[in-house]
Amino acid sequence: MAIKVFIDGSVGTTGLRIHERLSARPDIELITIAEENRKELAARKEAILSADAAFLCLPDTASIEIIEAIGDAPVKVLDTSTAHRTNPAWAYGFPELSKEFKEKLLSSNRIAVPGCHASGFCSIVKPLIDNGIIPADYPVVCTSVTGYSGGGKKMIAEYEQDSRSEIFDSPRQYGLTQKHKHLPEMKAVCGLDFEPCFSPIVADFYSGMTVSVPLAARLLSKKVTAEDIHGIFAEHYAGQKMISVRPFGQEGMLGTNEMSGKDSMEIIVSGNDDRILIASTFDNLGKGASGAAIQCFNLITGTDEITGLVL
């Protein structure tokens, strides 16, 4: 029997990609509503309640509104907005972070799909916290470079217009006030005492993301080498289908669009024993958005987690 799915907000970047992926699968029956009703709460509520699973690809306020409308209905909901990522009643959709995260995901009807920058950050910092490498009050610094598709339809249009300003030709740092919307999620999920100093940068390529976290060895909770850190990540992600750890000590350059078009993620540990650099590279539209949503959907519906994904 096909799994009935409704995508609430299927016209945005993430919603369109989820729709594209699921519409090609014979095990899925997509529920649709008339175009003129796609913003009407009653019609959306009815569609969600008739589904086995629903994806919310909406602004935060709209996600909160529809969740209040459906109450405790047993439908499985996967929310791609920021609205519920720090809500302890919801499962956080990153099963590779720990056994506990995966168990909560499998037993929950409410899943918050991680943010793109936060996915890379948590893939690095959570294992460091859990393995006692950094304390909860460590002064974490993070840089994240992303393709412009991460800004949604408006930013895509700005970058792809013929008469665009020359300002779009160079990388642009944003979040200058240190109030980026992913910061609460980064802190809460990793168990940090303080939000990191975070520098997100958007550049002139469509998709891809590299999140980097440097470590000062003298400030770590344990005396470890860079190769020790690599071993911790290799062990943590051993056997995972969507996350792999590259061999230690990559040199040269790391291209931020190397994983564009894929749903997997790669961890890179380099640097030296004084200054260790850890990077997570992936597609902001893949493991950073729709790919992560589909992975979670597969897991909670008893399907192989990589069904319909590109590794």
C-alpha cells in the first residue's frame, strides 16, 4: 500500500525538491489541493489529516499555525522551518548524531528537519562534546560558505538576473549582528553553554556548503593530536550510509561545491597538533535540506533510509 504524503508549501525551493523526489517513487501517493486553496488553513489541515506523513515547507509562523490546527493528530509531520528545532517535544532530524537522536526520531510523529548551516556545525561539534574533547563552555568559532540557493527563490533570482550588481560577483558575509536564525539550534542540539561566533558567507555558485570549525589544542579538555581527532570522527560515523570521513590530512584546496547534487556529507580533519581544522562539506539543498527531510521520512516509514537519495 502506498504511503500517503502531503507537502504543505510545495512551491518553495525545499518543497519543490521534495515533491520532485517523491513524485518519482511508486511507493508514494501524493495528496494535492487546488492551487487557489494552497494557503487556506482549513484545506491544508484536511489534507494533512488525510495523510500518513506531511512535510511542512513553510515560514515559521505558518508552520506553528498548522501544527496548532492539527493538534496531536497521529500523522507524521516533518517540519523544514526553524520553528520547532529547539522544542524538546520534537525529534531533531539528524539520526547520525547519536543513538538517542535516532531512537527519538523513530518513535516520534513530530520531526524538525535541521537547518543547513546547523547540519554542518552539529556534525562537527556534537561528537566533540560527547567525546569530552571540548567543554560545554568552549569558545566555538565557525565559518560556513554556501551557494546562493540557500537563500531561497528571492536570492536565486538576484544572483541569476542578467543585470545584477557587481557586488554579487564576490563572496558576501552576512549575519553580521551574530543573530543568525540557526544559532539557537546550534547551541541547543550540541549542548553548548554559549552560542558560537558564527560567520556565514554566500558566494556565486548555486549549491554546496562547507562548514569549518577550528580547534586550539591548548584549550581542549584532553591532550589529543589531530590524528586522534580524526579517529574520533571515523569511529563516530562508522557504518553510516550518508556521512563519511575522508582520510586524514587533506591538503590543497577544498571546493565548497564538491558535493553539489548529492545528499551525503563528508567530514574532513586536517591542520596540525596545535591548530586542528574540522570541516563538513555537503549540498545545502541535500543533507542540508530536502535530502535530510527525505532521509528522516524514509526512516520513520520503515523504508531504507537512502531510498530516492543521491550519495
